Amino acid sequence: MSDETVLLEMNHVRKEFPGVIALKDVSLRLRAGEVHALLGENGAGKSTLIKVLGGIYTANAGEIRINGKPVSIHSVQDAHHNGISVIHQELVLVPHMTIAENIYLGREPVKGNRAVDFRIMNSEVKSILESFELEMKPDEEVSSLTIAQQQMVEIIKALSFNAKILVMDEPTSSLSEKDVGFLFDTIRKLKTQGVGIIYISHRMSELKQITDRITVIRDGEYIGTRDTAAASTDELIAMMVGRQLTNYYTRDFGTPGEPVLEVRNLSDGKVLKDISFSLRKGEILGFAGLVGAGRSELMKAIFGLWPFTGGEILVKGKNVTIRNPDDAMRLGLVLVPESRKLEAIYPEMSVMFNITLKTLKEFIKGLFVDHEKEKAITREQVETMAIKTPSYSQTTGNLSGGNQQKVVIGRWLATKPGILILDEPTKGVDVGAKAEIYGIMNSLVKQGVSIIMISSELPEVINMADRVIVMSAGRITACLPRESLSQEEIMKHATQFII
């Protein structure tokens, strides 16, 4: 139960950028010992509001109060001084420094001769790690840690500033179910210490588990706040998108055709062990499994990005050699990777550049550039994917995460593929955008495109896939028909080789 003490008030916040009003009139109240969800579609203004709170942006109007007193936050240092720490979705640790060095980066304890006092620093971090019952050592390099462990280091770093207000942006997006459980246990422990947590997530089931209240914003405006226990998913979705999403999962199931892709006995000597499956024309084939099951590695191997030592790949019945992505693309096969930041987006380049990157031959002939054709390709994908951007020349990195994801998918759809591999296609995407992506997938398979979809969200694969292949520890453990799909059945096979 949350303490009734109001820890944070953000009242009537407004933030403008040239030509864009990102926040019109947004208010948020956070109590001590409360987990308060901030919910909204991509582009609704969540990230802007958090950047105002964290000192990255300065609001044009409105006020921020901490414990009832107005404060001025014009920098990250101001935020830390006021007990505010933000853990961003993309972790920002220095990989080749130790846990202790990362936690105290820029404020290391020093000896009399001004040298860093590693003994004190390691001792203090050791005590913190033990208080969280973490089996990590202060002098371990961050690069050797799992994503879940790195996230715990981020939380500890935030708390080391004596933070009483903690913001978590999509904290479970790269975690296994076991790690999510550990994170939630940590959050509950922080609640008992009076820490107030602003929690951003698009996973509705998560919000029901861990949050006390939910504030919804839409198009830069405050829509309302609800007690989590009393709020229905349908009500929250309607508040987010301004309408009822009656067909959240759009799928018209038909009869798939002949196999268009066959993988036989594929192994890489490390992760993948004797993988065999087929994909049929006009089918959505789901791939489920826990983090580390080998799903992404398998798709990279098929696309020419991951070497394998044995097995064969057939496209439309013919044995093919795929040495690199260009070979795959010539066969009509494309891959939308899991990490848009690391593997897909050129954030400093325009929306048009990012969308047309794989279709240059269509509008560039020698030294001649057909700019109208370039714009037409961009326009088609912006409209198809419902990408929210003020112009085609907008820097892609300035778009919301969900709109960046749409740009990546649009890039590959522009190539008119026959086989589309989607690795976590709705990761970090709001419910409205998810529904749009599902609708596009449904339309594509009706046109004869074949789709492989990797997803860690079981309701997604259950509602969208014709069949689901389950992997565990680099092996296929089941191929389940649609009529046999359930979360319990999938998890039973996903944990088959997990001790």
C-alpha cells in the first residue's frame, strides 16, 4: 500500500520544440512508496515528460514540486540533487569498466593525493550488492554481466545518488521471465523504503502485477489517472488511443500453401543444434522460447549473419547458399532485427534515408537520382505504417521508439519481400501501433507473403500465428498447431532443457 505522502508533483507542464508542441498540459503526482505507471502511445509525450523531470529538457511552462516545495530542474545534476534518477530503456553503462567504477563514474572517492580510492569504492559497492542479495563482485567488468545484471547495476547507480524518485523506462523489454520476477521483487523492496517509482511499459499484464496507479497521456495532454486494481485493459486502451480497439489482434486465418523456406539439420557447433522446420506460403510461423533459446541466432544464420557448420537451407524447393544478407535479399528474404538501435536505425539520418536505404537501385541510375520516386517510396511506407513524423526529412533519432520501429519495418517492406522475418516486431511499441502492425502482417499473408515472427509476448504469437515452434537451449522442442496453443503448453516446451 502506498504512503499518502505526495513525493512529486508535475503540474500543467508544457514543452515546445520548433514547429511541435510535445507537451500541452500534463500533470503527474507520485506518492512515496508507490509504483505509478505512465502510459501512452509512442509519440504521446512520455519520453519528453521524463526528460523534463530528469533535467535533459527544460519546460516552457508548468511547475515541479518535490515534497510540496517548488524546484527548478535545468540539468541532470539538478535532478540528482533533488533525488531524481532515470533508468533509460537503452542502458548507458561503460562496458569495459567495473561495476564499482560505473556506479561512481565522475564522483569517485579519492585519497589525499587525489588518486581514486578503489578500496573504499569497492567496499561501499560490495555492501550495496549484498543488501540486494546480488551475487556479483564490485570489480567485475560490466561487459561480462547479463542484461538483467546490468539493469541491477543501473538501479544501484541511481539509488547511490540517494534517489527517492526513480524512473524506469521499459525495464523488462530484454529480460527473461525469471529476471522479470527478480526485478519486481527489487521494486517491491524499494517501495518499502519509501522510494516512488514512475514505471513506463506497454505490457498491460505487467502493469497489473506491479503498479498502484496509472496515468495516461495522449498527444501531449493529460487524459486521466486510474487505480490499477479498478482499471480495465479496455478502458486504458481507449484512454490511450482515443477510441475502442475492438480488433486488437487482426488475423484472418486461411490455408497456407506449399513450403517456401525449409531448414534442415542446421547446427553451428555452439548455440544451434540440429534445427529443422518449414515455412509455408501465406503463413505466419511463430517462434517462442526464453531469452537465450537461440531464436535470434537461428534467424541470423538463415539471413547470412551467423555462420553455421552443418545443415542446408531450401527456398521454394531449391537448395541455396546464403553467405550474406545480399544473397538472402536476392532470394526475397529479409530480416527486421530485434535491436533497432544497434542493428537497424541510422539515428542521425532522415526518415527518407532510413526507409529507402535498401531500395536505392529503384531511384538511382548512374549519377541520376529520381527524387520523385524516392519520395513516392517513402510516402507509401509512411502511410502504410502510419509513421508519425512532421516531414520525410525529420531526423529519425528524434522520432519516438515505436515510430523508429515502424521506419525499420517500412524499409524492408519497400523491398517487396516474399519471406519476412520479424524479430520482436512490437518490442517497445504501444498498443495502437501494435494493432496497426498486426493488421499489416495480416494483409501481407493474405497477399501471399510468408512471415516468421519471433516474440517473447505469448499472447502475440498465440493470436497471430498459424503454428508456433518452441525452442529451448538451441533446440526445437515442439511445433504446435494453432488449436493446441496456450501459454502453459508453450512454456512447458520452452523450459524442457532448463534445469
